[in-house]
Amino acid sequence: MIALLTIIAGGNGWEDMENYGISKQSWLKQFLELANGIPHHDTFRRVFEKLDHQILEQKLTQWVQKNLGSVVNQVIPIDGKSLRGSCDRNQGKKNLHLGMRIK
């Protein structure tokens, strides 16, 4: 959730995710359990390196369609962001790019 909110707010890297979480921690605690506080930027990076980007895009699209059903028939551009440092040259993975259109 912190990563998604960071991207929506214009952030584009792991440090931005950590900084966003720290700056919004009081607000985030209202709906997120943060028993260990805000994750370190290296934690965000490690988690995203483990994700299958195609499955993530599919699940995000399903989540938006479920929660924003009233706008499903509209085209809503969500500015795509390429996350710096999300590539893994050893495994041939390109940067994670988040963005979608809902139809």
C-alpha cells in the first residue's frame, strides 16, 4: 500500500517509498498495521525484486476494477512510473513499470 500511494503521489524510487511512509506514518497507522514501523528502502527493493511483474499488473487491475466498479467503462490513464533500481541485470529483468488503463 505504501508503494502504491508513493507512486500515485509522484514518487519514483525505493527511497521515496520509505520517505513517504515516514512522512505519512500517523495517517497510515489508521488503516495499516505497522508493528515494525515503516520498511527500509532496501526492504521495498527486495520485495519488488521477488514479484512477478505481469501478475502484479494483473492483480492491480483486478483490484481497481473491483473497488472502482463505477468507472470501469471509462478510460482512466494512470501515469506510469518506472521504479529506479528495480531491474536485475543478472536475471535479465527490466525496471518495474507501473501504469494501467481501466476499460
